[in-house]
Amino acid sequence: MDIEKAINLDDLRLLARKRLPRIAFDFIEGGADDERCLARNREAFQRYRLVPRYLVDVSRRDQSCTLLGRTYASPFGISPTGLAGLFRPNADLMLAAEAAAANIPYLMSSASTDSIEEAAKIAPHNTWFQIYGTRNDTINDDLVRRARDAAIETLVLTVDVPVNSNRERNRRNGFTRPLKLSPAIVLEAMGHPLWVLRYLRSGGMPMMKNWAHYAPPGARAGDVADLYGTLTPAPATTWRSLERVRDLWPGKLVVKGILHHRDAALAANAGVDGIIVSNHGGRQLDGAPSPVEMLPAIKTAVGGRVELMLDSGVRRGTDVVVALCLGARAVTFGRPTLYGAAAGGRPGVRKAIEIMRREVDVVMAQIGCASLNELGTANLHDWPPGEVARRAEMLRHDGDAVLNAG
């Protein structure tokens, strides 16, 4: 099957699986521990049912979305995904270019293999920059400065990686620093000759260009990866770290990785502009709840003070619409566009976006909504009666700790 014959995002996943060696595919696909959180993310969406309304004029449908002051063509974007260049050289720039062409947000990871300066030139109005706290305040501050100097409008601080998680697929495959490739892994990789050829032609392990800036002159890709590994994660990252970023950053600031309603309230009090409710795609805490389960309480806790987004487990247009009904302004997803990049480069990324856009459009028509501002909990069958009021009352009793937190 070629890219143009892909009907859904899982078709792109299967194409990527055929074209990537197991060590690379498992890096995209895997989660933490027993990977129960991966399954939970999908199951949580599947518990909701959308109730259609008929005899409504849906001949013209508009899925445009105003997010953090900018209007995008669809209510979804591309999540930050590190080491994308391992799956296809210059994949980060492919993601940026296709996001710009589709007019959706592209959240570039600071662990990317292309640089924020390159992405900003390709997609100046669509690129956001995602950073982690590091163990070096000077580097933290410089990453913020570089985003500002590149004219990036939105900075994303990911907070849900206090320590490295137990990603067992990576450990079994030897995908650690330093790389430990067994003969069996090497032999399996040779069954994917096009990937091996691209890998060798591009010089082997790709350089983390955002971090090469902080390595000694002449540092190789492995040296830069080791530097990154010594400075991240940063378990001493706290609310003070967020406040420091807020003080330095003049643009829109988004916090990614919030799951608790009290943390959401604290983030709102700290002056962030947006929150991405996320469990890191099931890659950090295997016992974590699905973001879609936590979204209603978080929406009540922040009281409209910040714009809410959601990622983790989004694979269908139905998922996008469910999240919007529950209070998200938009969603992001990362694995599907990586599948597209791995399977077919820019056309593969374009196909992933087109598939999701078409599914959102069809779902909107099926439920009788011509625009996104018509969506709400009334469109959901499985929303328990009185649940909104019950949660709001719960949070009012929790008032001093939540709404006046900090």
C-alpha cells in the first residue's frame, strides 16, 4: 500500500512499521512499564458517544479554531516529538512545512534533530517551541532567548518528566546511551534497506541541533545526546522554574503535562496562557489517568482563565470532537504524523493531516454542528447527568486550595 491509499491513521502506522527497523518503530510506539496507559488513553475516548442532531443545515462547515490569539484551519496540531530525524532525515522540518501548509500548530521539541531557527524560517506563524526544565539555568534561559530571537509566538514548557521513565521496549532494544545494538537488532534492521541507506547517507545517528549549540566545538551526535542526557530530566524543576520562564518569556506561554486540577489552578495563577492536559502519550507514568478523564475537572478549576488543549491517545476525528465537547479548545497528536513522516516524508505528514481534517469534518456534519462553537457536553450521551454541576460544587468546596492556590 502506498501513502495515497491510506484511509486512516492506522494505515500510516502499518506503513511506518514496514519501513522502520524495530528499534526505531518501538521508540515511536512504546510507552512505560506494561503500557497500560497507552491502552487507557484510547479506551477513555471510546467510552463517550456523540449524539447526532438532524434536520440541521450543515451544508457549510467550518472547523477553524482561534487559539492563543491566532486562527488556525483546524482544532488540532502536531505534538512535540523528539529525535524525529531518526525516522526520516529532516523530519522536523517536514512537520513544520506541512503544518504551515495546513495552517495548524506545530510544537517543535527541543529534543528535535533540526533546529528551532530552521523551523521558524519555514513555518514562522505555526511553529511553537517546546522546552523542558534542565539542570542548567543558563541553558534554560538561552533556550527561551533563542525562541524569542526566532520570533516564535508560543513557548511550551513540558513539566511531566521529573525523571526518566521505564520504557522497556527501548531497554530491550538497546536504545539507551550509549547505544547497545545486539547482532539480532542489527540483522533485523538490515531488513529495511531504504531506512538503512538514508541513515548511512545522513551520517548515522542524527544530531540534536538545538543542543549542539551547548556542546564543545566538534562534538559528534553521540556526544550531544550524552550532554542532553546529563542535563535532562531535571527533578528539581518546580513552580519557581515556571515563574522564571514566565518572567523571561514575552509571548504566549503554555504548560504541557498537567493532569491534576490543583496544578491547573496553580498554573493559571502563575500567568500561563494555556495548558495542555497530557500524560505524555503514556510514556511516563503507566498508572496515570487519561487526559480526557481529567479534562472536565481541570476546566472547572481554571474557570476560563487559560485556554485548554489536550493530547495523548487522539487517533480519530471523533476523539477531537469529544475533547472539544468536554472543554478543550484544541488537541495535539504526535505519533500519527511521525508515522506519516516515516512512511512517506512530507506527503505522509500531509496525508495524516488530511485524514484527521476529513474525519473532523464528517463527524461535525453527522452530529449537526456547522461550527466548533456549537459543541458542548450536550452532544455527549455518556456524560453523566448532573456531572458538571457535581464537579463544580466539589471544586467550590476545594476553593481555597484550588481557585486561590499559590
